[in-house]
Amino acid sequence: MAMSRPMVLEKLQGYLDRSIPEKDIYEWALLTAVSKEFDAISGSDPLIAKTVYALTEISNADSRHHVGETLEYCRRCLLGELEFTPGVNRAPDPVRTGTPAPSWDEKEALRQAEECRKAELRRKLYRHRLYLLGKIYVILFAVCCLAVHLLVVFFPQLLPSSGAKAMTRVEAFRESLTPLVYSVLLLLPPCLQVRGVFFYILAPIFFLGMVSYWYLSVFAIVLKMELNAMFLLVILPFTAFPSTVAFVMLLAERRRYRSRQAQRS
């Protein structure tokens, strides 16, 4: 679908009136700003480029006020209420009747700034995709862990028994309770994991889960069973690595949450 001013205005209006989630707007703007189509249209319609670039900054709490002025200016320009002027970030003072056209030096400075902005957007897109991959990685780990331990609860004969008597379902449930609870906590929405007392409960649990999986992978499996160290390459991606990623992502989500809360207050 070709990019047009009405489409950009629809996204901008959706962000301003909160009818579209901020996360969806940010992802759309970020993906749009690094697309080949955007490179072509930004030269012919700088208003679209400025609007999209401004929407990629809405996640930055430090510049939210400045971005709000820029977005309101872009909205009025897209509606035809104001004449768009490159290099201007807000509606002109009513007392002043005109804005001088930018000189060649100003245009060159704007071009260089746009190149730097594109490079920064590519880095943001890379970090965003890395975050999504980490999130998917942790979810798959939690689902698999949950499925395996539920299977053990319903079919306790799968667990090795030290005596002649087979393990009962109650005993299997007792053995699997801790990893079951850990898996469920991993699947909680990030917005819930980082709020208030939940974070102070989950942070030590996630940390202990990470330590436990590293211990089980390195000492309980490889060293005790006297396996070759190369087996770590097979074991760690399914045990210690995802639990570590889960703990790091919890801390990162908490930092973003506190930044948003500070901005609102």
C-alpha cells in the first residue's frame, strides 16, 4: 500500500487521541522509517518524513514534550491548517507572519541530520527486533517447560524411580511444582511483571531460576554424569540461556516502566 498523507494523518491522529496503542504506532513508524519506500517518498514529501520521524521518538521519555509540539504542528500541516516549512518544529507565533525559507547551509545541515537520524533508526530497529526475539525465546522456553512438567504430573511413570514402587501423581506434582510456577510467571505480561510489588517478588524468583538452571546444566548434568563439555552447547540453549534472558529482560522492562512513570508524574 502506497504511503500517503491521509494514511500518515490517520496514524498520527490515532496516537494523539489514544485510539491506537502507542506501541503499535511506534513499531509502525520505526518499520516505515527504514523501508525503501520511505526513502523514496521522504524526498518528495518532507512533511510525511517529519511526521514519521517524530513518531519514532514517542518512546523517548526525555523528549516527549518536544515531540508533542512537533506532532501537533505536523497534524495541522497535514490537515491544511498551516503551511509546512522544513526545519520548523512547532506552529509559528501568531504575531510573526512569516518564516524565512531555509538557506543552502540549513538545507545541507538538515540533510546530514536526516542521515544521522536514519542511522539511529536502524539501530533502534535492530534493538527492537532483538527484544522481540528474546521475548519469543523466553515464551517458547516457558511453554516447553510447562508442557514437560505437566506431562510428568499426568504420567509420573516417565520419571525414574529409586525404589520398586512407582511415583504417584501427587509425588510427581510435588516434584514439578516449582518449575510449573516458574513457567507460569515467565508467561505473565511484561506490564504486570514490572508493576509495584510484583517486580520485587518476581525479580528474586527469576534470579534464582537463572542460577538453578545454570547449576543444573553445568554441575548436575554435565559434571555429575561426566559428559563431554561439548554437551553444554546442546543443553544451555534450552535451560540456562533462556532463564538468563528472562531475568535480563525483566530488569530492562522495569527500567522502561520507571522511565514512563517518571515522565507522567
